[in-house]
Amino acid sequence: MSGNSSARRDDSDSPAVALGPLSVVLGAFAAAGFWPTLMFLLFPWSLIAGGLAVTFGAMGIYYADRGLGRLWTAVVGLVLGTTGLTSLFLYFVMLSA
């Protein structure tokens, strides 16, 4: 047999590559709740999307440091998710005061 018999897997088809863009999409949805009118319409979905954006963004940063995926998309998704969660928290603190 000539050559290497083991197939080398390309890292671009790893699921870790999709964590950054997924985090950006979910973070944008969560940050849409920053607008007060939309916050009351999208509350449960913004809360879920914000939590997932922060989680996937942190995982994307972890894998981007190891060479899988892009760092900037993971960071943007993490920031957008944090912004969405923080705005929801602040609105409800102001409403309860």
C-alpha cells in the first residue's frame, strides 16, 4: 500500500466552527429585547436566547483558542448575549423598585 491509509479529518467540518455564528444570531435576538417595547413581547425568548448566546459564545472562545472557529464571532455573540440578559435584568429591577 502506498501512502497513508488513515484519512485526515478536516477541522473546518467540526461542529465547534458553528458556535461563534450561532452565538451571534442568538445574541442579536436577545439584544433586540434591549428596546423596551420589544422586551415585553420577546421576554421569554430573549431570556432563553441570551443564556444560550452566552454559553455558545464562551464555548466558541474556548475552541477558537485551539484553532477551531473564529474568535471575533464568538466574542460578539458573547457580548450581545450579555447585553440582552443585562438589559432584561435591569428592566425588571427598575419595574420592581
